[in-house]
Amino acid sequence: MIKKILSFFLISLLLVSCVAPTARLPDINSAQVKEQEERQKKLSYSNFTREFQRTDNITFNINSSNQDICEKTDFDLGFKVSNSFAVGEKEAPFYPTELNLGSQLSVVSVSKNSNAFKTGILIGDKVNSINNELLETGKNGLNDYQKKITKLKDQLVKIEIYRNGVKKIFEYTLNKVCGFPLVFTRDQIINAFADGKNTYITQGIAEYSRDDNELALVIGHELAHNNRKHIEAKTTNAILGSIVGLTLDLLIIASGGYSNGEYTDMLSKIGAQAYSVEFEQEADYAGLYYAKRAGYDISEANEFWTRMGAKNPSSIAHNSTHPATAARFVALQSTVTEINSKIKNGEPLIPNEKKEYKKKDDTTTSQKKKFDLKDIFKKKQ
Ligand SMILES: [Zn+2]
């Protein structure tokens, strides 16, 4: 009997493995497939562009609103450029047409609160020269641009552009900003980090944030890691090493351009290098100030970081190093209360410091109160 059952079972197995689909499927038109492929590609680059422009805008707001309390400052042109070579010649046609991507550099993002925007520079403008120096086109376009903008000494700049073939000249004052520019990557992983030089934001985390206020919390947090020098020399070397090992793309986007880099490998490696709990707490604390000073609503900060912690146990959520999301929730709430009471009492909106914390060439900060995270926790206990 057992034999019979076994052989029946085996035969059934054989029969199952011989079965092939018999349904008559509709014929697939290869032209339609190609059309669909292109449509999806366009959609993907359009999302990437939208999130890049949004993140660029928020980063500008945070970096410019906090320049008075940043350890490192820079002057910002207020717009980003790219060309078809930087995004990849084959891919360029799938990017939004408003970017006007070609061999000549064009404006791909303008920060809404920048002097560039106020003076009238628009997305799609072809940038011809900066301070009367002609910009290169083609493969070396972004490199040449980078060299020229790092040479800018004066805060006053003259930009010559072409819009629909018509030459226009814009002269304006560069905005002073915190010197930690945005590097936006196409990665879908939900992550963000700081390497002491730049603020890295993935498309994944930008899309995960429900509005600008939430994304501002992330950018503020990363600015705090950068501005408060949370990266030890050893770690910095490791990270820089891995960046140099990558393609030029990253340097291009780091220097204010716009390309098509994906760095998931690097992001997960760096993501694994978690900060100490104390640094994370300080980044949360100071980050809330930075976001608030830029005009963002921080009242839902605790909800956001809790949602992030539940969803994504990576470095940004801090779950691996400290599972105490409850403590984090309470600390964030206390900080929001502290900030609100300062606004109410007309006190300076600057993070409290433990010791006399004096910023270089700035005398006003010496009046800051003592900053001690323990006090925040004590209050709630
Ligand atoms: Zn962090």
C-alpha cells in the first residue's frame, strides 16, 4: 500500500512538472513595450528631478538661515547646473524637458529664497559665463564650472545666460550659507548621512518624508552632525577614501551639479558606521533648532522619528545603536517645548551649550546658556 501511494505521488509529481501554461495570452507589440519603457524611464527621472529640486530648496533654506551659527560658511550661487554629459548622454532625453539638458550647462534647480531666484534666474536657462569668463560645454563642462565657482572671491556675481536664444545678464549678491552642501543621490534606500563636508540625502528618504517639514528634520539633523564635528578624523579618512574610489560623478554632484549617481553600496557601508548615542542625541537636539530657524514646523518631530524608527532600522533611525526610541521621543518633545518657550519669551533661538561655547570671530554666542542633555531627560522623569 505504501508503495502504491508513493508511486502515485511520484507520478503526480511528474505530471505536475510536465504541465505548461495553456492560456492564450495577448500578443505583445514590441513597439508598445518600448514606448512603455520610455514612459516609465521619463517618470522615474521626473520623480528624481522633483525630489532633487525639493531637497535642494530645503537645504538652501536651512543652510542660509543658520549661517550665523555655523562653524563653516560659504557663498552660494543659489542654483545648480548640469548638462547631458553629466547625466549620461543616453539618459538625457528622458529627463524633464524643462531642464533643457544639452551640451551647454543649464540650470536644473533654483533655490526659491536665493538671490539668484529673486533676480530672475530660471530652470532651463543656459549658463554662458560667470563674471565674464566663458564656461566650457561638453564633457568637461561641469569640471570647468566647478573650478570657476570655487575661484569666486567676491560676493557680487555676474551671470550671463541664454533663454530661448536671448542673452540675459543677471548681477546679484551671493547668499551666505553654512558650508555643508547637499549631495543628492538616486538611491532608493531610506538613508541620509553626514561626512563632515556634505549632507547626503537619498531619493528614498526624500520620498519617504511626507512633506517639507519632515525632510527639514532630516537635513537639520545631518547639518548638526557636520556642524558639530561629530566625525572623528579616523572615520573621515575612511569615508573620503571610499568616495575617491568611486567615479567622478559623486564629486560632480557634490560640487553643486546634478547627475545620475547611485551609491547604494557606499551608503550602506557608511550607514553602518553609526554615531554614538550622545552624538545622535545632540544631532536631534541641534537639528530641531536648525529646522525651526529656517521656518519649518517641528511640532511633529517626535512622530516622524518614531515612524522612521519603526520602518527603517538603519543608521538614521539609530535602532542598531540604541533601541530607546521612547527616550528619543521624550527628548525631542522636550526640545520642541524648549524652542517654543524661547520664541515666546523672545530669547535668542540658539541651542544651549554645556560650556562657554565660543564660535570663531563671533562674540554674541558667548552668552549662550548651558546645554546638557541630561537636563532634558531629567525634566520628564
Ligand atoms: Zn544621526
